[in-house]
Amino acid sequence: MSSQNELSERLETLETRIAFQDQTIEELNSTITAQWRQIDLLTRKLELLEEQVRSGSYIADPSTEAPPPHY
């Protein structure tokens, strides 16, 4: 009977470990998914900024700028 109790305890220990591993995997998956969403968002923003810089929309018109403070 002792052998059967040991096997039962080992099985319970393994089931507990698997449950914790499954939970950890789910948490890691959620984290990775959130990171990929953030990376995609940042990539789109970077592409938009690059397009705006290439189009010259960030080039200031000197006639509309105030003179520097030392004048």
C-alpha cells in the first residue's frame, strides 16, 4: 500500500506542477501578445513620422518664426 500512496503523491505533485506551468504559459502568452500589439502600434507611428519628415511637413517657415531671444 505504501507504494500506491507514493505513486499517488507523485502524481498529485506532477499535476500541481503542470497546473502552475499552464498558468505561467498563459501569462507569458498574454504578455507577448500585449508586447506585439505595442510594437505594431509603435511601428505604425514611426512610419507615419517618417512619412511626415520625408514630405517636409516638419520644415518650419522662417518667416513665421519669432526672432531668437538675443535680438
